[in-house]
Amino acid sequence: MGYIQWGAFAEKVAAYPHMLWTVPDHWTDEEAAAFPVNYFTAYLRLLAGWHDSASGCWPDSSRAHSCRRRRRGHRGRTNRKTFSASKCTVHLRRTKKLARVKELGLQHAINYKQQDYEEAVKNLTRGEGVDAVFEMLGGEHTAKSLRCLRDFGRVIQYGTATGKPPQLDVRALYAKSASVQGLWLTYLSQKPEIMQPAWIQLSQWIAQHKLTPVIGHVFPLDRATEAYKLLQEGKNYGKVVLKI
């Protein structure tokens, strides 16, 4: 299994050796295809949000809030599996999806169509806020994410799915001594010194059967339009895989 930024629909592609990994014996090809982008992104977000690089340790107890829209549902399940040692909150649009993610161990689920997630996070943390927000919407959600933080909290911005520039007033960081950090897997994937340690940790969790991609639908390539429509309508649960 491997990672490339472009050309994923091609019959043959070239990939850098450090971005190729052995498929676990107990995984299907579909599970292997679903792994690299989601799990490396989730792990590196976790690293950016909490890991103490000086001590090499994770905090004993942390709280995270993850902002995403319905189209990114598989990332929510990836986050939950990767953040298994932390208290995690995810907000999605569809109640059925939230119920299924809770089966994976999610502590708090927020349906953002039914309640304001900023207010919900405030209530869940008794006004204290969360340690980290993983934000990929942009627009007003960046500002809302900042307001969800506790003191010295961090927003990890890894996308702008709304198509709108993130609303960020640097002065808003002062009140909580907060910070905002960007993350882009395409850039980080070019650095073996980052990807290799990440793979070592992820492969250990895979060997322990703690990580297994959730496959929702598998389509042949000639039904790619149908697959994209499923994503567009937010009806998928888990990864949508195209077989070439």
C-alpha cells in the first residue's frame, strides 16, 4: 500500500519508496487502500496536538474536538480509533452516523444540525474548553474552534472544505494563550524522517488489531460517478473504495 498525491485512478503509478508500506496479513486490499491518507493524517494531527516531543510521551488525559462535515465521515472514525487514549468529541450531520461512531468508543457525539457545537463543547467541558480542535472546514469554523479551546489549547487546521478562507483574528489567541497550526500531508509525506516514525507507531497498533479501516462501499471504476454521488449526498459510512 502507498501514498501518492495525484494519479490514483491510473492503472500504473510511480511512488517514492518511503511512501510504500507492507500490507498487513490480516487486511484486505480494500482496507489497505483506505489506510494511508486517513491514518497518517490523523496520527500527525494527534502528534501536532498533544505529543511532548521533548519527553516522547503522550499526556495522561486530553480532550479533543473534531470539526468536519458529513462528506468526511471516514475521518471521524479514523480519528476515534487513533485517539483511543483520549477523550474525543466528534460532530457530524447525520444521527445514524454518530450512533455508529459511538460504537467504536466515541465519548461525546454532537449533531451540528441540531445544536451549536461551540455551545455543546462549552457545556461538556463545564466551560473549560478542549485541549485541541482538529478543524478542516475553514470560514467561521476556525474562529468558533478557537473559542472551543481551553488555556494553551491548539487548533490544528488541515483543510478548508467550505471553500472559505479561515476567519482568524490573531488577537483572539491572546485571551487563552492559544495557537493555530496547519497540517498538510502532501508536504509532510515528502519527509522520511517524519513518515517513518509515524509508520512505526501505526504499524504497532495495526499488529495489535487496534486499527482497521472501516470500508463502507466498494465500486468498480466504471461506477465512479455513483461513488462520488454517494459521497456528495453524505450517505456513506466508512471509506468508499474504487477498484481498478
